[in-house]
Amino acid sequence: MRDKETQVQAAGGQVIAVAVSSVFAQQAFARHLGVGFPLLSDWNRTVSPAYGVQYDVWRGHQGVAKRSVFVIDRRGIVRYRWVTDDALVLPDFDATIAVLQQL
């Protein structure tokens, strides 16, 4: 993942992760994995529905965010969107980086 993060930064982008976990859970997760990018908390569940990536119910849990990737330009316009209903599927990071490089 660090290689992909470096490629995103080289293309002028920044990696930011958002999850419905608490700030404290995000901090522990980042420390455990040695994540070098910000992990933001959507604890109040306002971001995921605003971007249309919230499950109604997933494995008995309400309001969980779907795995997704967005490329948002400097003006705040979404230039790329990838969303999956299967949390085990990883995004195509190369496709994401290619979009970012075109901006």
C-alpha cells in the first residue's frame, strides 16, 4: 500500500481514509498498521450517506460505510468514484492513480 500511496502523492494527490469507527479506534488501527495517511472518523455517519456509500444493513450493523474510492479535484468536484457492495473486494488502485494523473 505504501507504494500506491507514494504514487498518489507523486501525482499531486493525498490519501485520506474515512470510516464509521470512533476516533480512538481509527488511531489504534493506524498505529497497528503503521498507516502514514489520515484516518478520519465518520462516527455520526454524515459523510458516507452524503457520498452514497452507506449500507442500510450490513451483517446486522446499520450505517456501515461501503468500501469506496473517490478522486476529488481541488474545486471539490468528484472526478472518479469506485464503490463495491463486497467489503472483501479491493479497488483497482492503478485505475485510481491514472485518473489522478490526468487531472
